[in-house]
Amino acid sequence: MFPLIWMVSTSLKTTGSVQKIPQTWIPSPVEWINYVKIFTDFPLLTYVWNTSWYTGLSVIITAFASSFIAFGFARLKARGSTILFAIVLSTMMLPPQVTMIPQYLLFNKLGWTDSYSPLIIPSVGGSAFLIFLLRQFYMGIPRSLDEAVRMDGGGYFTIYFKIILPLSVPALATAGVMEFMYRWNDLMGPLIYINSPEKYPLSLGLANLTAAYGATPWNLLMAASVVAITPPLLLFFFAQKYFIQGIVVSGSKG
């Protein structure tokens, strides 16, 4: 809790108080105006909007794609499916630094730089870890439910949309929270592909706060950081029941 408390304390201090040694825990005077300045002197609202729509869209696409792919691995039997699943898992062992340059060259050739396309469109392929997590969950759902659907004339799409998805709310919530945390805090991706300041997400905007002011305004930076961490904290607080349930169930099945 120490970094969090110190961040909130610093966000309410004056510039002089931040530079004064020794530091104090309780700000005096309390500068609530810092939270106004980060919106008036700094385009924080634009960064929040950019991060919100980009994160929300990425979470929806990644969660659905990962769920659909995991359903295939869990329910469809095909020659070589085990090897293919092992290849999917092996991508988690590949350091992102290895694929960073080839991916940039590809997206640059496609003309996708300075846009969110390189960050969103690859989500259609899902996430290897989420595919693994959801597959483990689907392996624990009785196959007798699939047979009941087939007896009624339903196919795999009916099984997926009418049986699997309604039963996988905890696992999907877990996948959504994990993907949200990653996308909301991602700095490297936007740093590589986003060039225009008006397109910056929160992570990149906070990183450039020092450049905008010449010297690091620690009180404003901490105030902006408090705003930045509030949505993930609220999301985890309200979704923690599904998050913990999804982790426990997914880890104990298969």
C-alpha cells in the first residue's frame, strides 16, 4: 500500500511541498486544484477517451476470439489438434522483443502506423494464454450437454452459443479483466505505433507529461496517475467474484 498512499499524498501537494526535504505524509496545504489542472492544462480527457474505446474494443474482440478458438480445441476432434494447441502455447514462450521489429515492418508496409489498427486487429487471433485458460474451463463442462443438443438437431454453433457461452461467464469475466489490465496499462505498443499526440492513450500521455512541462511536475503526474488507475481498480473490485471464481474453476478442470 505504500506506493499507492504516497501517490495520493503527492497528488495533493504543492510544487514547493514536493521539492521540500524531508517529505511529509500529510500534504499541507491540500491542493485539490491539481486534479483540475490535469484536465485544463493537460489533455487528460482525450487520453482517457482514447484508452477507453481502444481497451473496450480490444477486450471484446480478444475475449470472443479466444473463447471461440478454445471451444474448437476443447470440443472438436481433428488430426493434429494436440500439436496445433502446443504450437499456440509455445507462442507464450516467445519474447515479444523477437517479433517486435518484424511486426512493425509488416504494419508499416500496410500503412497502419500512427493508428490503432496494429494494436486492435491482431486481437482477432485471440490470446494464447486466454485460449489456454478458457479451454481448461470448457474441458470441465460435461459433454452430455453437447449430445443433448445434437439429439435436438443442433450443431456446434448451437452448442457454443446456447450451452458453452452461458456457462462460461466466470471464465469470460476472468479473461476480460486480464485483457483489460493489459490493454489499459500497455505502453510499448502505443509507443511504437502511435505518433500523433491527439491519439495518445493514457500510458503514453503520462510518459510524455515531463516533456510537456519541461521538468517533471510530480504532484500533477501523481494526480494523473490516480485518475489512470481508478478504472482498473473499480473494475477489479466489482468483478472480483467472477475473477476469483474463473481462476479457481479454470485451474481445476481439464
